[in-house]
Amino acid sequence: MTLTAKQARFVEEYLIDLNATQAAIRAGYSAKTARSQGQRLLTNVDVERALSEAQSKRSEKTGINAEWVLKRLADEAEADVADLYDEDGNLRPVHEWPVIWRKGLVAGLDVEEVTVEGTVISRVKKLKLSDRIKRIELIGKHVDVQAFKDQVEHKGGISLSVSKEDAEL
């Protein structure tokens, strides 16, 4: 596998954000042709091999691989929102939330205070949850259950028989 200096730089840059056009620009290719250069580089056998090796090394180093991703998605899909509330239905302090919720399942927390004559009489806390349906979709695609395919290929034939009378209509 022999890469030019620019190709090797493209591989390094591509791993940053997986954007072929931006990687090509950062690697020194012309901004005018970066889109086509990036796509061409991604189909180059040596570049493909170098990217695959670099991604494998990164997976080993970080410990993040397909198994890790699937487990994380499954844990997030199974997380119970009731764990965020105490037995009286009050939202627990964030430091008491299970770790899985603190690592991205809550997209936001709005706290609104209701005041009367300068005195706080209540606080309204609203949780914004991240898109759990997207996680289920990603799991479905990962394990290839074909539950989320846009098109399902059908192999086999369909035969129709038409009576002589219907054919004449």
C-alpha cells in the first residue's frame, strides 16, 4: 500500500469528521474540486485500506466498536424515565440520576419559577428527552432486522391469470 503524502494527509483528516470534501481541502486539494477529489479518494483501493486500518486502530485504542455501540444503544433504549423521579414524583437532583441518563438521554432541562410579589411560590421543571425512537431505528439497522428498510426486496414471481372475458374488456 503506497499512499502519496496528500493521500495520507487525507486519511488523517477524514478520520476527524468523516467529511470527504473538508478532508480533501484540509489535505491540500483545491477547494473547487474538493468534493469530487474526496469522493474519488474514498474509492481509491489504497486509501480505502488505509482508512480501514486507521479506523480499526482507533477502535482498538478507544475500545469503541460495533459491540460497544449496540450495547450502548440498547442500554439507552431500555432506560426507565421513572429513575429520574423520587417516590413522591419530584424530579431528583441531576447527581442522583442513573449515569445513562446523565450521558445524553436528557437533551435539556427547563426550570421555570413562578413568583408572586417577589416570592417564589413554585418551580416547574421540564425535561426534554433525546430521540429514543432514533436509537431503536439504529439498533434495527445494526442488527439487520429489516424493520427500518426503505425498500424490501422481494424475490420470486407473481403470476396473474386473466379470464378470456376479462382480457377482452
